[in-house]
Amino acid sequence: MNEIRAIKLHNSLSGKKEVFQSLAPGRVGMYVCGPTVYSDVHLGNCRTFVSFDIIYRYLMHSGYKVRYVRNITDVGHLLDDGEDRMSKGARLSQLEPMEVAQKYTVGFHDIMRIFNTLPPSIEPRATGHIPEQVEMVQAILDRGYAYEKNGSVYFDVIKFARENPAVYGQLSGRVIDELLAESRENLKHQDEKNHPADFAIWIKASEEHIMRWNSPWSIGFPGWHLECSAMSTKYLGKTFDIHGGGGDLKFPHHENEVAQNHGSCGCQPANYWLHANMLLLNGRKMSKSEGNTISPAELFSGDSPFISKGYSPMVVKFFMLMAHYRSTLDITDEALQAAEKGFRKLMETNKLLQATSISARDFDGSESDTDRAILALIDDGYKGMDDDFNTAIALASLNEIGGYVNKLVNKQLAEGDIAPWVLERMKTAFTNFIYDIFGLQDESAGAADGTVEGLMRLVLDIRANAREQKDWTTSDKIRDALTEVGIQVKDGKEGVSWNKQ
């Protein structure tokens, strides 16, 4: 095990950087809100999960044993009109809700493999934890922070905020009046509540609602916010170390999680809250309704008016690493081209470095100025990661070390300028950062077969969906594009197959 490093985190709960101290020495419990599996995962989600994969990797690299829990939301996430997203997906596709959930969960896992993220330690589904959610609703009722109306149960925000003024609003950084006003706007269709700001933790199912379970109050289903409170508590305890997710979840989802946990046990669920920022597309927030969006598949294939060509998964991942996870990241064709050059340069530098050797013969063992400069850069890379997982700083340090590698290979440095042990430190640092911490992969010929397999599964799944919807234009476009790059697709009785021509 590596020596545990001192790491600073930007805690959304306090609004400042804090030195990380885990509840149990050498161990970390981390919960990250996962996808709602009613449609294909979008690129903004991918950035969040890539960011927390790197945080997971770095915590382990720093010597911690990490239990990483990331859920699958397959019930309870309501649309503005009150319809469950899973039920709507099932209705539109004429499938059972669990067919929809399974289909898009598989697709999500494919994308995560393509980006070479590690699987979480535990990946619970909301539908597999209904008893735990019912128990939490009852606990909140027993402590007087919820009430039942016509079979539905609502969290009493006004009472909770009045009795816990230092809790409600702390995470999102807003005053109570602002939170109540925003809640009133977002939940205007629910008329049973004592106050418009109250939110449902158990919802009585209508006759046509497909997903429903028994409870002491009605046949119904849990509220969206409740599932994460129940599952994080089950697997990490009433209070754990890190809770993460996209910045868009800070309110109302995470604020209401905090309220639920306090409401059920008087406990703060997590000591540190981390939030990844959003992706922009050409300087604007991505929006389907405005046509300003791009999917992972379109980014890989180049089939989008926003980019001039396709970019490989590792280039896209490298692009994400170029910005701090709490910063907005603007996708432009020019930025992706720069990332492609940067990624290729980094991987080529690593190949040159790993193939370089220095003879220890006649080396006097002293440390040169060059040695000290290189060791300082390696240390800077780790300091960047220790400072709230700043991948941009770590990448910059690797690029500067790369300058020394090129000088060494091109004989611009004398052999005695770099000690053999410093060269080995350089090799180890590059391997650690590129593969262990960043999770990048070599995409050169012969090294990317697994990535190609994953990409093809994704592309053919998108084509199959198009064929199901009789969208022959999209189906043929995908087949023709694959043919142009030397991949032949065959539709047979036993399914779809492909091969390189």
C-alpha cells in the first residue's frame, strides 16, 4: 500500500477547501449519484462519472481503501408533469420498465468501459431497495418531519427549516426564502402539500402507473430524492466521507437528501460534498430543445454539425482532464483538435521515456540541477492532484517533464545530467499518472481492440434502435459511415455482425 497522502477537497457544504480526514483511518466511503436509465447517457453525465472515477483512482493510489457506491435510478425520477421517467420510457418503447432499465444500464456500462472507468464497489438499483426506502419514510414520520395525505407522504420543509436553520440551505448556499421560492416553482403541480416547498418521499400510484409497491400508506413508489439517502445509508452508514455528483444535483436533489437524512436520524449524510461542473457546447449550455447538443456516439463518429471529424474516446477523456472537474468545460472542434495533439504527444513521450536507459557506470551518485528540476516537476504533479484533484496541473507537469525526455533522447542533455534513479522515477511517474490515475489507454495499432469492440457495440445498438423506429435514414447512414472506414456490417437471422474489411 502507498503512503496515505494529505489531500485537500473543495467541500460544497462549507464552500471552501478542507484537508480531507476520513472517518476511519485509511478507509473512504464515497457515494456518487448514478444515471437515470430511461435513455442513453448524455455527455455531461460522462464528464461527471469520469471525474469521480479519477477521484476514486487517486484515493486508492494515495493509499486509501475505498468503498465506492454509485446507484442506478430506475424508479421515482419524475418529469415536470408528474410522470415517472421510467414509466414514460416504457410507454414510448412499448416495453416493460425493467426492459428499459436493463437496456440503458447496459448502454451506460458500455460507455463507461469505452472511457476506461473502473466499476464501483457496489452499484445498487433503486427498485432493489424499496424496503429500505419505506423504513426511512417511516423514520422521518416518526421524528415529525413528514405527513401523509391521501396515501402520499411529504417531507415538511417548513418545519425542518424552522427547527434546523443551519442545515437546510447550507449545501446549495442559498437563504431559506430563495429555496422555498424555487421549490414552489419546480413543484407547482402537487396540490396536496401543506406548503409548495414540501416534497414527496412516497407517492401514491395512479391506476395507470406501472411501477408500484406496497407500503403502509398506499400502493405507490418512492420519491426520487429518497433512494440515494436510503442506499447510501445502507452501504456506507448514516454518516460517511464523500458524496458526489453533478453540480445540477446540488439543489433540489442533494439539499433534500441532507434534509431526509437529518429528518430520519439527525445525521449529516456526508462530511464532504463534491460537485462536478457542466459541459458547454461552443460556449452555450447543451439543450436538446435548442438543438445544441452532442452525444458520445456522435463525438466518436464525427456525425455532428458541431465537429469536423470523430475523436477517439481517449482523446475525449484527455480533453476532460485538461480542465479542473469543478470548472465548466467548453466543447469546441478547435479544443478537441488541441486535445488530440496533446494526447498523442503525451503517449509518444511515454513510449520514448520507457525505451530510454542510462548507464550507471561511473555515475558518481550526485544530484544535478536537472535532477532536482525533474523531481520538483514530479512533485508538482502530485501536489496538483492533492489540491482537489487538479488534473490540469498534473498534465502540465507531465508536459514539462516531457521536454527533458525529448532533450535526453535527442542528445541535448549529457548522460550524466540525469541520474539513473531519477530516470526510473520519471518512468514510474508517467506510468502512474497516465494509466493508474487518469485511466488513459494506448490507442495505437494493436492496443485498442477492447475499445473498438466497445465502440462497435454502442454504434450497432444505436443503429438497432433506429431500425426499431423505422428510421432507415439513420440506420443506413451509420452502415455507410462504417463501410467508409473499412467495417462491414451484416444483418442476419441470428442478429447483427461486423468485421474489418
